[in-house]
Amino acid sequence: MLGLAEWVFLVLSTTQFILGMLGNGFIELVNGSSWFKNKRISLSDFIITNLALSRIVVLWVLLVDGVLMVFYSKVRDEGIVMQIIDIFWTFTNHLSIWLATCLSVLYCLKIASFSHPTFLWLKWRVSRVVVWMLLGALLLSCGSAISLIREFKIYSVFCGIIGTGNVTEHIRKKRSEYGLIHVLGTLWNLPPLIVSLASYVLLILSLRRHVRQMRQNGTSSRDPSTEAHKRAIKIILSFLFFFLFYFLAFVITTSGHILPGTKMVKMTGEIITMFYPAGHSFILILGNNKLKQMFVEMLWCKPGHLKSGSKGSFSP
């Protein structure tokens, strides 16, 4: 029989799953239909669309993992089920984070303004730079998932040994080492975090420089460039904010492989983890003119439609 903690966990997980599916599904529907209708899509919309798709998969993986944790904990922690969940989780998790990072870099290069030769070189080749980043993100995500295979083999061999005494103790140590590998796997998240933070800092510096120039010229600082800076900064800052909670939840969840009696810790970590792919989708909607317009029209039941070639606020 389920206790109060399990029921609370299921209710919160299901609620966040539904909200996340609505937000990310809305992005997929709007951008996907626009792409199909116009036979073209901007680079920013392409990244946002794939980001929403990856987060939909992440939410499904987290929901399945949560249900197994509550109802079939032994099945979840042993054998092929755990390995499948870990592979899907690792790949989609890192792909989602890198896609958000690519979006931050795109906003930074298109909006920020600096006279440094390196920045100008990147700015002139922004599409090529971001496309190569996307390819690199796919390869790094595959690499992070493939890196688990060797650990799966070691874990499966020792879990298949039946014995007592020192053998059992040896298996227990290997199980702890396997969990430690998961904790060390958080290092894969440091590069995108550093890149996103650098993009945020560059946008802040560019905005200050732009506002200072506008004041010196005696013109209003509320021009399109200033507003674009502010919107991009809000989106990147929200990503960093959600990501820090996500990173904390990831550490909490993976520590469940090491700490004794940590079912409650795992459930808490998983609830916090779902908050990122569910909540950040609505930040992306509100930060994009096209998505925001369609979202408002949907809430007020207005029969609106996009004109051919309509683009988001940060589209090329």
C-alpha cells in the first residue's frame, strides 16, 4: 500500500509532466505547423523546436522512472530496465542542455555588439558557428550515453554473481562505484553551463555599452536593440536559474545510488528535476513574439493565425 509520500510524489510528478507536455507540445505544434506551411524555418525556431522535442522525451523518461520507483522499485534498480532508463536519460538530458546552450550563443552573437576581431568573426559566421555547435552537441550527447556501456557491463557481471561473504561485499562496493560514476557524470554539464554563463555576461556588457552610447547621444534607451538585449538576457538568466536547480536535483538523485535508504531523496530530486523541462518551456514561449502571440490567442480563444514568413523575436 502506498504511503503519503508516494502519493504526493505521484501527484506532483503527474502535474509537472502534464504542464511540461502542454508547454513543449505547444512549441512543437506552432513551430512545426509553421515549418510545414512555409517550407522553411529560422535557426532559432529550429533550435527551440528540437529543444522542446528533447524535453518531451526527458519528461517521459522521468515519468516512467518515477512510476517504476514507486510501484516496481526492484525492477527499476536491477537489470536491463535501469540501463535503458539511464541511456535514454543521459542522452536526452545532455542534448537538451546543449540545445539550450546553443540558443544562448545564438542570441548572444546576433544581439550583442563588440569590436573585438574574434567576436566579429564569430558574429559574421553566426549560423555556421551554431550549426557546428549543434553537431558537436549531438556527438557529445552520444558520447555521454556510450560512456555508460562499460559501466553497465561491469555492473551486470557483478550483479549476476550469486554468493555470500566477501563476494557480496565486493558486489556492494561495485554498486557504490557505479553510483559514483553517475555523480561524476555531472562534469558533462560544466561546459554548457560555462558557455551559457559567458553568453549572459557578454550580453550584460553589451547592453551597458549600448545604453551608455544612447545616453551620450541624447536618445531614448528604449530602442529595439535595448529591448532585444533585455529579452535575451531574461531567457538566458532563466535558463541558468532553472539549470542550477536541475543540477542540484541531478546530484541529489544520483546520490541515491550511494546513500542508504534514499527513496525519499530520489523522489525529491526527481520532482525538482522535472521542474526544469516543464517550467523553462513557458519562459521560451513568453520570450518569443510568435509563440507568445499564439499562446495569448489560445488562452483567449481567439481564432488567430500566423502570416506566411512570420518569425519570432530573435529569428534571423
